[in-house]
Amino acid sequence: MTPSDILNLIGLGLGTIGAVLLAYDVVYGPGRRWQAEVARTQLSNLRNLRAHLRESTKTLPCPPYTEGEIQKLLAAEELKWGPQEKALANKDSSFLPKYESSVVTFGAYGVGLIVLSFVFQFVGVLVHKPGT
């Protein structure tokens, strides 16, 4: 195997890896966007549920409930559902931007590898000696 053959094989390998990196979003994008939509829907549903629970609790009749009992119920609702809402809000706000950032990074690496593969193949053609 000549040096030009080795350079061409390296170039082909780098080009293949670059193409795989460029195809990352095509393969994983729909699933990731669906996951982001699920998180957004869960957050919306939880916020609607919490708003309904708080409104229902605030409108409880004041006997038999006292104002203190109503405040305790509201505090218990916050303690139960507040952390989950915060976690879902963080996931909703960061999930898709993180994914899109990784897609841009993989795409840049893919383009770089394809350019590098052309360089290797071009050099392989230049160093090729006819008749070998």
C-alpha cells in the first residue's frame, strides 16, 4: 500500500465521520424536540393544576375553615408542587437550547472533518506516482 493510498483512506474515513456528525440532528432531532414538547406540556399542565388548586383553596367557605387553615393548605400545596414546577421550568428552559448547542458543535466538527478529508485526499492525489 502506497502513501497516497493511506492518505486517501484516511481522507475517506474522516469524510465518513464528518458526514455522520452532520446527520446527528436528522437522526436525533425529532425525538429531542418531542421530549422538549413533552416537558413544555407537563409544565403547562402543572401550572394550570396549581392555579386551580390555589383558586379552589382560596375560595373555601370561612366557616368551617379559618383564614389560618386556608393559608396552611396553600403552604402545603406550595411545598408539594413548588419544587416540581421549578424542576420542570428549568428543564423546559434549558433542554432544547442545550440540544441545539450540541447540534451546532457537531455540525461544525463535521464540516471541519469533511474539509480535512478533502485535504488528505488532495495530498494523496498529489503524492501519487503513476505506475505504482
